[in-house]
Amino acid sequence: MSKSRIGSNCRIAESAQLLPPDGEQSPATIGDNSVIRGGTILYPDVVVGDRLQTGHDALIREETTIGHDAVVGTQTVIDGQCDIGDEVSMQTGVYVPPETTIGNRVFLGPRAVLTNDPYPLRRGGDLRGPTLEDDVSIGANATLLPGISVGERSFVAAGAVVTDDVPPRTLAVGTPAKHRPLPEHLDAVNAYR
């Protein structure tokens, strides 16, 4: 832990691991007033802003940047090479693959799964995770396929399987997800926590 850059007033559980850099890697950087709970692992080349909160057993891999006021829930996996904005809330068991971009004030419900491999055949290929624009909400157990974009203030319903881009301010429902007008009561900026 001593090689990592840790801001002031951070609480890091003894069982959390801040892995040391290897070769050209930089140590993990954690902003002020952050809480890293037991079992969480942060790799080198991770940079997180102020007031990060993790649940237990979260994993944040290398080359990931997370903004301020983020929540990374229990057993959530951010598999590296991701760019995540401010005030993002990832609930229990979310999976975020490499090459994913998440905007500001995005909410990902429990067990939401983002994918980045269009042909999971264990061969080399062009991996591209989804892009979630600002104020997007993703319901529990939703699955987003590789390379899709979810537009600003859109809402993906629980259990939906998103196979195509979702335009801004749209509701995506079903398997495969169909687009509907966003109900007025869902057309709002996501509130922090």
C-alpha cells in the first residue's frame, strides 16, 4: 500500500489490496475522503477521484480512471482500460469490460452486465465496450452488447438485452430491447446518491 498515492482522510480496510506497480506502471492514485472496503483490489495505473466508495470484494483493474463521488458496489468488476465519470453508481455485481466509457451521473443496477467482445470465441479481435452518456440509468440484470451507445438520459429497463444503440431520452425494454418514448417521470438528471 505504501507505493500508492492515497489522499487525505481515506479509510482503507486491512484486507483491501493496492497492488504495487510493475515495470513502467504507476501506483494507484486514490482521491481524498475515499472508503475502500475489505477484499477490494486496485491495480496499478488506476486513478480515482475524491470520495470513492467501494463495497466489499470490488475489483478495479489497470488503466481505469474514475471521477469524483463514485460508488463501486460489492463484487463489482471493472476489468481495466475504462473511463468512468463523476457521480457514477455501480451497484452489487456489475461487470464493466475493458474499452468502456461511462459518463457522469450514470446508475448501473445490481448485476448489470456490459460486454465488449462481439464473438466470444477466445480469439484475438477488436474489443469495444459500450458507451453510456451522461445521466443514463441501467436496470438490474440488464445486458448491453459490445460497442453500443446509450444516449444521454436514457433508461434501460431491468432484464433488457440491448443489441442496438439507444437514442437520447429513450426507454429500452425487453429482449432484444425495443425503444419507446421515455416517460416524463423518468426524464430527469440522475441525483447523486
